[in-house]
Amino acid sequence: MVDKYSPQAIWGRELRHYRVAAGLTQPQLAERIHFSVSTVSAVETGAMPASLEFATQCDRVLNTGGALVRLLDWRKAERFPSWFGKWHQTEQEAISLRWYEPLLVPGLLQTEAYARAVLGGDDDAVAARLERQTILTRSDPAPPKLRCVIDEGVLHRPVGGAAVMYEQLHHLIDMVSPLISIQVIPHGPYEALLGGFIIATVKGGDEIAYVETAVRGLTTGEPEDVAAAAERFEAIRTDALPLRMSLELIKRTAEERWT
């Protein structure tokens, strides 16, 4: 259900006000700004956030003097995308995390330079990601156990250049501890060639899953979804190298590929 008093929904109502004042229907506005009618409708109801391009085009067509772009400033107060907020809270409360990542180094284990390359140099986004990592070093409450499984392709994918990758791979090695493990799935087909996901266990034993999609992440506590994710994670782990062999592979890749 959309919170009608959220900044996103309020922005949508402002768009509707300007559209109606201009005497345009949703289809007419959609045609003139070159977006779909469904997008215009979703933004007006607050179900979808407006992009900068969308707001700019609406300002142009509706002759608002740039008001809609200026109203997007509410997003600067949000450190994370709206769809990530629920997961961020779950991550903070987790006592354990099981993480499968096929494309990038898991966010909680990224160096600042690697994160900056992934996030396109966005200082606020980088700061927010580094702040998330503090759960691994906190003292009260105790840090969560983190069990990561990554695809070997992550070690070879050039993010930020050779120096960044060399530092990042050695950082992975340094982060391993009794609470943090990293296993690598070697090249080749295996049980789950699919998008990344995380399973959090919170106090009391409840489990919540976070699943990456092409456009955003989805957080679910549905027992069927969580059970399917947990079963898949265990299947993936059976295809991964043991911890010691994984660390040897990470170190070897750093020295041979990124020096």
C-alpha cells in the first residue's frame, strides 16, 4: 500500500495538480514527455519515484518554471532508495546473513574505492554504503555472522581498474574471521546461475530475504520465499570451494590478474 503522505506521493500529487491545471490528461502528458501512460499514473499515485529526466520533461511541457525538479530535493534526505529502506533496517537487526553474489563484491565487503566505482562516484551513496559496513565491527549489539558465496567472475570483473581490484581482493582476504567467511564458486555451470540474494536471520529466529532484480531489490518475509532462498543457498554452497581454497584462489587472482 502506498503511503499517501510520503514525499514521493506528495510529489505525485503536485504533478497531477500541474497536469490538470494545464488541461492535459495522463495519456496526453505521457505522449508529450515520451513516457508511458502507466509511468505517469504510477508516479502520480506515489507508487513509483520520478526520475530527474521525467521531472525535467514534465517541467518543460507543463511550464512550471522548474518547480517539479526543485521538488525532487526531498530525495537528498534519503540515504537509500525507498525500496531498500526495509532491508537496511533488517540488515541492522540481523544476527546472521547468508549472501550469494554472482556479479560484484558484496556491499558489506567493498573497499571505498571499489564502492565508488560501482556507485559512479556518488559521495553520499558511498558514505551510506561504508556506514552499513559498521555492523561488522560494532560491539553492541554483537556483529552478525556473515557467510558469503561469490562467483569466480567477481574476482575477474574489472571495477575501477587494476589497483582498485588488487586492493579489493586483498581486503576480502583480510576480512575473513570466525564471524566472516567467503567461498568462491569456480568457473563453470552450477546450481544457481541467477541473481544475487541475501537471507537475514534476526533475533527470535525469524528470517527475511532480499532478492535482487533488474530494477530494484525486493524484501520478503514470506515463508515460502525464504525457504526457497535458503534451500538454494545451501545448494550453491555445495558447488563452492572450501574456505581455505577460496582464499588461495582470491590471492592468486589478485597477484596474477591485477598486478
